[in-house]
Amino acid sequence: MNLFGKHLVCTQDWSVEELEAVLGLAAEMKKDRFSPKYTSLLAYKTFFMFFYNPSVRTRQSFECAATELGGHAQFLEPSSMRLKTSKSAGETIEDAAKVMSRYACGLGIRILEDKVQKYGDGEALIREYCENATMPIVSMAHDKFHPCQGLADVQGAREHLGSIKGKKLLLVWGHGALARSWCSVQESILINSRLGMNVTIANPKGYDLDPEVIAATKKNCQANGTKFEVTNEPVECYRGADIVYSRNWMSPNAYDAEKGFQKAKEVEQALKYTEWITDSKKMALTNNALYTHPMPVDRGHEVSDEVCSGKRSIIYDVAENRLHAQKAIMALTMSKFDYKPAGKDSAKRPVAA
Ligand code: CP
């Protein structure tokens, strides 16, 4: 399979077969990281990266990915590019996308809630680049979705559980001081429900995710004959979980119509829910669940140190998999590499029981 030129804004836009091609290739690339099969796929080519927001993993893993495929990743700060915004005159997305397509083999964009006026504006900007570029556009996390994170999550889960079909994912809200985006958690429930997991979402009242994403997740579960539930209860939800994913996320009230994203107010409110933390007592209710988180972790709020650094934590494997998943995405969409699945997906490599 080759997906040359295809954009990646959300995994829900891709077929299961296409997602499996990324996951299969990522697993092979992890096993044979510097194989000559891969090291020249982007030779002499440049991948542009627009970061409206800071990053550790995304920037570093994309830069490593480009290098390991024989190419180069160029970091670009949108504020230095004289782009048109709602508040200032400048170059249009159409012109920028068309010009950059003459130089690069692909463009990654990160734009989160504090850089947009309202929820959905980040995704709209990325989709406008998709409409105008003649190179593939990859979301490196925007206000709605984080597709590269979702793929790395699945790769990590499969490495430790084998098949994830029919297993229970608990996505549980954690209190904290960071007022986090919906992007990683919304991507996670979409891709995991799509690939056959039962999904339970637990959050305090007032912290519901995007109703459209919830409806799509429910539909994915219905299509697979799996369970989907949302609860406002912070303890019993852990029962029977195979994977626990705890994360803070902002409330839908975080966006003020005039002032945009209001972080301070969100943090003050979220810190009050101290019972919403993943700890060993709650993990004991699970089916010996793996613990995962997209990082950076707010230890002591979202999760205890004991669980986060415990034997069932897979956070570093998932973080590493960002590199392999992104290499696979770049090989499939930015080069003519024709991937033929070897058969099985990721090799099972269990962590301590
Ligand atoms: N998970 C993730 O995207 O990490 P960064 O924000 O550090 O890139």
C-alpha cells in the first residue's frame, strides 16, 4: 500500500486498512530501525514543521523521523512568517500552502486552543492548508485531534496486550494544573473504538468532551458490537479495565466568546477535584491494566508517581512509538514506498505482570 499525498488530520478520516498499514510498518520500522529499506526514503527532501505551540516529543520525534528516513525537518515559527490572521494583514493560507508545496515533501502543523479564538478554528486552519497544498499535511496536534499520538497509543497497547479487540479502555479525567487540550483524548477514543476496544469515559460533571466526537465513538463501538459508556463516577469505572489512560482536559467553558481560551480560570476550577487521580488503589480494581498517558504527565494530579513509574506503565514505550508511527506516516504519504504487510501487526512484548 502507498498513500502518497494523503493528508492526516484525524485517524477517523482514514480507513482501518490504511491505519493498519501505518501500524504494521511502524512495528517493522521499530524492529529494524536503520534498515537500508527505509534510510533513503526521503533523501534530500525537507519536511516543514509549523509550531504555534511548544512541544517536546512531537518536534523531537519528527526531526528524528526525517533524519532516519534520509531527509531533513525544518522548524518554522508562524509568528516569523507574516501570515494573515484575524487581527493582522499578511499572506493568505492559500499562497503560503502553494509556495511551500514547491519546496517541501510535507508540512506538519500544531495549533492548540490558546492560539485560536474558538474550538474548531485550529482544525479549520489545518483543513484550509489541506485544500490548498499539493503536499501532504499532517496534524502535529490541533484543538480537536492528535492523530500521531493516537497511532502511537495503539502501537504501544498492542505491543503489550497483543490484540486490543474486546478489551476495555478507561479514559479517565485527572485533576491538574495544566488545563489540557481535548486533542489526545478525543483521538484516543476514536481510534481505539474503531479498532475494536470497549470504551469507558469517566469525567466530573461539566467536563464532557465534544458531543460530535462522543457520537462518532459510540457509532464506532456499535459498528464493532463493543461497549461504550460515559460516567461521572471516579472509582468503580476502573473495574475490568485493560488499559487506564488518565489525563486532565479542559471544560467546554474554557473558551470565552470574546477573550478566547481562559487557562487560569480552568486550572483554578480543575484543582478542586482531588478525588480524580489514578492511584494504586484504583488500579487494583482493574484487570491488571496497563497505564498510559501521552505526556507530559502532571504527576501527583493526573496520576500518582507509583502508578506512573510502576511496572504496568507504558508511557515511555508510547512516547518512543511517536517516532516509529511518524516514520511510517511519512514513508507512506511523502515517498513512493509501497508497503506490503508481513501478516501480523506488532509483536507482543509484555511488560512485567
Ligand atoms: N504528546 C505530545 O504531543 O507531546 P509534546 O506536546 O511534548 O509534543
